[in-house]
Amino acid sequence: MSLSQRLAPSEKLSDAEVENGLRWMLRDGVCSHSMETLALGPILVAYALYFEASNLAIGLLAALPNLAQLTLLPAVQVVEKVRRRRLLAVLFAAVSRPMLLVMAAAVLLPSKELGLAVLLGALTLRYAFGAFVGCAWNSWVRDLVPEGRMGQVFAQRLIWMTAMGMAVSLGASLFVDEWKVWMPGQEAHGYAILLVLAFVCGAAGTYCVMRMPEPAMPPAERHLPLIERLAQPLKDGNFRNLVIFLGTWNFAINLAAPFFTVYLYKRLGLSVTMVTVLLIVSQAANIAVLKTWGRIADKMSNKGVLTVAAPLFVLSIFLWTFTTLPEKHAMTTPLLVVIHILTGISTAGVTLASGNIGLKLAPRGAAASYLSVASLVTAVCAGVAPIFGGLFADWFADRELTLILRWTEPETRHLFQAINLRHWDFFFGLAAILGLLSLNRLRQVREVGEVEEDIVLEELMATARQGMRNLTSVAGLRVAATYPMEMLFRHTRRRRRRDKQDGAPTDPPTPPATSSPDGLTP
């Protein structure tokens, strides 16, 4: 039997086939996330810094995986024309993932400038071809996963992915630090070895994808040109609001997030292992709340999860500005731990809910074009942001903004630095402001079964209280642990009560639940 025949879609899948497919999807997530852990993040940044990458180059390093998603434009056309998503995903994965070997081989080139160019070029090709994999996979999974179980299924998948990422990242960082001891002066070869291992994980993920069953795509009602097909989601007012939110949100967080690792390496002088330990702290917090977020998303709404998790993520970005005042201080390390815990909790909710709400709002049969438009806008915004960050990094390097509190007594005068912003700190503050502004567009998104954020907070508080009861019988400790969430809950409840007293609606009215035959909201 040929590869094409083995990967042919099925007109109808039994419940047993769907469950088997979900198991292989879980395994693919573990393998693919292991690949990304070894090929991106602190490992890739440290590899690039070996090649003496500038701030602009670091920005490009973060931007290229997103900007390469522009190939989603032809990817949508190919998926709609071929209509065999599993075959396309496997073929393009077989082309994109060997680029990891090219990235590893960059260390063997005679000059660092050439090595950096090859690294950036191979990274671009990897994600350009990978966009075809993502386009086919998103549409495929939209039809494979039962709609009522999306939160549960993807939460479980994210838990396993994050757990494996923790183990892989810790092992990789320890290997890098030990490699420097074993092979002094050849640390870059250790990064190259990890990229080879990333390719092995990617190959295993491709095998898992081959074992997932594919339901046949619904027949297209009529052939649409590429431009008209991509314009369809933007004519859907509700989905357009979601796309605008995802675009502005990703621009805000990617203005600063790609430089967190550089900040930890250069400004705070942390080792690869210490940076990885902080990452593991974040991932552990991520795992701890994923099931809760997934249950809330299924029971209530994805939008409700976003309205709680996204502001928490913005807070974690803003707290980076206090890690230096203006240099490292006694509270720097504890604050970094708090930041990474908040980041893990909020990222779990944002990642799960933003992916699920796109899948839920995309109509069956047109999911490829809907989700590709969302991915395209998100990728462009996320790709442009770090380039802006890299371009202005040197300009901000010589700027400083300090807020000083002065206390004067008859014989002495005390000065306290309340806040000190310089270099990357400006991006952290700006990213937090832009992230808050993007939440206004989220409020205009309508999701079936959505609830107000105070109901989501009540559910979170109930879960937090129950968890603390299981951990400790000390009442004071329980109160201290749940105090931040209590304050957020009370603030939200007071704001809603004030809005109702003023006669202002807390959300725009829900439009009639009608749609045209092609799945567009009139």
C-alpha cells in the first residue's frame, strides 16, 4: 500500500477510531513539544549569542518563526485544493524538520557571521514549510476532536506537553553547563547536539501524526479564489473581533517576551541552568492549573477564561520592571520566582482558551480559511513586535526614567527609588499597557454559553480554597495564599455593580444566532 493510500481520509470515523486518534494526538504533542523545547527558547538564544548576535538579530530570531507564517496564504489554497490534510501535514513535516540539522551544522562553518546567517535562514525555511503543517493540522483537528470535549482534550494534551518540556529543558540545560566543563571553548557544539536531538523528536512526532485518523473534509459548496476565501472570516463580525484581539494581544506580549531570556543572561547574569529552573517553575505552575482552566472553558466559556488569565499575564510582564532598582537587589530572585509562577498560571489559560475559542468560532468545512486568517494576523503581529524591540533596543540603552520618593527629617534626608526604567524595562512597561488596551476588543467577542468573568473568578476561588484545604489546616496560610485572587474577585464584582448602577451595559448585546448557508454571520 502506497503512502498516499495509507494516509487517505475516512468518510466516517467510529468512536473507537476517534479515541485512538486522540491518543496519537497526545503523543504527537509530547514529541513535537520536546522538539520545540530543544530548538527554541533559552537554548536557541544562547546558541545565537555564541555567534555574537546583535539585539536586532535576537529580534529577528524571535520574529522569523512568526513572519514565516505568511506562507499560510498558499497553504490555505493547497489544503482547500488537495483536501487531504494528513498527507499534507506529513509531507511538509518531512521537509521542514530536517532544517534543524542545518541549524546544527552552522557551528561547523568557518565564521560566526556566516553561521548566524545560516541559522536564521534555516529557521526561516523550517517555519515557512511548517506553516503548511499547521494549516492542515488545525483544520484536521477541528473536525476530529468532539466540540464538547475540546477544553478537556487540549488541557490534557498541554499538561503532558508541559511536563515533558520541563524534563527536557532541565536535562538540556544541565547538559549544556556540563558540556562547557568537558569541552571548554566548544560550548556551541553542545547546542548543535541538542538540535540534532530536536530533529529526532520531530521525526517521532511525524510518525504519530501518520497514525491519527482523518475525517474527510466536507465538500466545498463552490470554489472561491484565495483572496475571497481569506476575506470570508473578516466579513464575520464576531470572528473579526477575535482576530483583532489576537493580533493586538500578540503584538503587545511579543514586544518584550522574546527579550526576557536576553535580560536574564545579560542584565542579571544568570546561568543557562538557572534560567531553565525558572522556566520549569513556570511550567509547573502551568500544569497545576491546566485542568482547572480546561474544566472552566468547557463548563462556562473560553472567553471567560481569557478575561481572567490575560490581565494576570499583563501583571506578570509589568513586574519585570521591578527586578532591578536599578541593579539586582535582595528581592530580585524571589520576584523572578513570583513572576514565573504568575506567567505559568496565566499562560495556561491564555494558550488553552485562545486556541479553543478560534476552533469553536470557526464553522465546520471552512475551518482552514478561518483559522489560517487568525494564525496569519497573529503571526504578522507577533513577528513585527520583536523587530521593533530589536531596532529600538540600542536607543533605549542610553535612556533612563526614575521615580524617587524623598523623606526629609530635621537632620537627615532619605531617598528611595520607587521605580527605575531603562533599556528593556521600557519594553516591559509598554507591553503591559498595550496588553491591557487589547482586552477592550476581547469584550466584543461573542461566544455561545459565555459567562461573566466574576463567575469564572468564583470558580477559581472555589478551586483555590479547596486546594488549600487539602494542603494545610492553618487558616492564616489559606487566607494568605488566596488573597490575590480574592482581591481580583472583589474588584471585578465592585466594577460590575458600579456599571449596573450607572445604567451602562457590561457587554454589548448578543446578536441573533442566525447564519447564512456558507457559515457566515449576516
